[in-house]
Amino acid sequence: MSDYTILNLRETEDQAPKFGFAEVQEARFPWRDLDASSTGLGFLRVKPGKRQAFAHKHEDAEEIYIILSGSGRVKLGDEVREVKAMDAIRVAPKVIRQFEADDEGLELLAFGPHHEKDGEIIREGFWE
């Protein structure tokens, strides 16, 4: 493994189509391509007027999200907050979270430690 890796995030594989989520989002997880061993990284794009395909939480991993472009909302537990470009959002592990885009879409980065099998997906009823 090299001492560094340079990678264009838009050139990494979009995982959303594999799971049937291509209509609402793109989801790229380039930490493997970057040869990262303990740092997780996600590059996400929520399509205009759409909500992420599912909410999720973690057992141990705190995450930080950075809104790169666009605007929308994030639901954190029971609270919905407006977000816009250059907002940074820190989320404690057990807080359920999900993003929703306004008409222009929403691009964001997610950073956190990588822990195998640490995440839990919530598919139904979170936003209601």
C-alpha cells in the first residue's frame, strides 16, 4: 500500500443501482479505493426532490456530514433541520439520520471511523 492515494470521487462506482436506489440517490464509498483501513468515507448525491432510500444509525461510529452543494433537510432522531452548502453536521452513533433534497438536489460527504457491521438500516416509517 502506498503512503497516499489520489482519487476523483465522481469516478468511483455508484453503489445505489446495485440495491435498487438509483431513482433517488447516488452512493459512492471510496474508502476502499483510497486504501483507507480505518477511515470511512461516503460521497452521496440525493436527487432533486427526493429523500435517501433509507435512514440509518450506528452502534459505535460517530459521523460528520458536509453538505457540498444544494440544500434540503436532515432528520436527526425526531428533529428535522434545514441544511445548505458548507454546513457540517456531527451525528452521534445512535441517532437515526436521513437526508432529503430540495429541487436542486443535495451533494454531501460522510466521514467517520469504519467499523464492520456497525450500521443499522431503517427502511420504513422514520420520516413520518
